[in-house]
Amino acid sequence: MRIVKNCDVHISAPIGISKIEIERFIAEHSDWIDKARQKTSERLTQRENFFNQLPLNTKEEVNKAVLRLKSVVEPLVEKHSQLIGKRPTSVGYKKMTSRWGVCYVKKRSICFSLYLLLLPEWCIEYVVVHELCHLIEPSHNEHFYALMDDFFYRWREARKTIRQITSNK
């Protein structure tokens, strides 16, 4: 049983379990469901409040954000590309709330969320290094994390800080 983003309850049950058994299971766990729905709702509100700090509703707001983020990201890409020995073919910027950055390995291009502007610069640097490391290792595996250790030793701290900032904790 899990609560999804819109606070619906999703149940997974083995084949052969009757509808009555599933309904009984749900009824027995109604307190947990209520608490989990409340927690999910609060988390969604915190997330929405966080992203609403940077209005990106008009083309002008987006263009200003792109210019601001470019001024921070491009020197970091240049610096770390030299250190890592890999350079992206292009760097883009989008209004993304589900990811801080994405590396298109086949194209060797990177795109960053405009909402990075809501983070401290050293956390932005972590995201830049993270995406550049994907040019060497596409997966989040042992090799990838070893690269992160080599090129941005504070990556765990940065990831933790980002999670704290985005959840208002």
C-alpha cells in the first residue's frame, strides 16, 4: 500500500486475493492511510511553496532567470569540464521541478533546472559536477559515486542540504 502524489491510495496485492480481503486490509489500516495522506499533502505544499519563490510565469521572467543561471553555471561547467576531462556539446536551461539537471548521454548535452537559482551556489556546483560525471558514467553506480568523490568531495553534504532546503526542514 502506498500514497501517491495526488494523495490517492494505491494497493498492490497478489493474484487471488479477494476484493473483500483487500477492503478489510484497507479498513484495518485507515489510521495509517489518513496520516500518510496528511504527510504527503504537507510535503506537496512545502514543495509548491519552495518552487513558488521563483516566479517563472512569463517569458520575461524565464529569460531573466536563464541569464542569471547562465552567469553562475557556465563558469562552473568550464572549470569542472577541465578537471573532469569531459565537456558537454551544449548546456540548456528549463523550468523543471522534477530534476535539478539532466544529462543526455547520447547527445552529450546537459540541461539545468532554472530553480537551481533557489539554492546556494555550492549546491549548484554539486549539480553541475553530478551532470558532468554522467558524461563519463551514465548510471548511478559505484563508479559514478567514486567519480563524485574525486571531483566534488562534499557531494553528500550538498545533496542533504538541497533536501533540507526543499522540504523547509
